[in-house]
Amino acid sequence: MSNKQDSIDEKIIKILQEDARKSFVDIANEIGYSESAVRRRVKNLTQSGIITKFTIATQSADKTSAITLISVSSTSDTSTVSASLMKLTGVQTIYEITGQYDIAAIISSTSIAEINRCIDDVRRTEGVADTNTVIVLRTIR
């Protein structure tokens, strides 16, 4: 199975990113293809690993989020530190990144106090050399 995608695949992916519950018929009508063609393309995208999962996103007014940028010590393995961070309560997503920092952690909780507790846990994680945290004020999609 090829990992190549064309502009139609990209349109289908964009539609599914906006609403993963959208029916193949609705997607087909939107892009001008048949339902069976859309179904086949989604199957191929899934089998090739381009689409790895279908999920839901919730938005809660009582949630607070932060982005913590993390430097890993030169004697530590970034993958090991990432795995340790994913076990922490409040850590939602880990990105291994390039640049001044090695890891970006997305932290989410119901209060700033819980965010602070999680950041303290991040700082105590073996291999973490430095952090820089920003609180998310507003999410725009």
C-alpha cells in the first residue's frame, strides 16, 4: 500500500479532521466523487497508516491548558523522557520537536493549581533539564 496521497485524499482528510462522523455520502457530495470512491480512499488511507485513528474532541469551559517546552539533559534519551512524561496525570500529548527545546508537552486540567502540580511533576522527571511553560488563553479552530 502506498503512502502517497493526492489532493482528493487531502480534501477527505481535512473534512474528517473537522468532523470524523461525517458520512461517506456527505463527503462524496462535498468533493464530487461517489460514496464508494470515498469509502475506498478512506480504507486505503487507514491501511497505509496515513489515517491512524478516528477520535473525538471535547471542549469544556472548565478546562485549562498549558504548553510546556522541555529541554532534555544531554545524558538522557529523549524517547525515554517522553515515555515518562506521558505517564503523568494531566499530560495529554507529547511532541518531540526541533529547536531550542526537545519536547513540547500539552497539559490539561480543571485548574491552574493542577496545571502547576503537573508542571512540578514534569520538572522532577529524570532527564528534564529545563522547562518553559505558557498557559493557553483561548483556542481557535
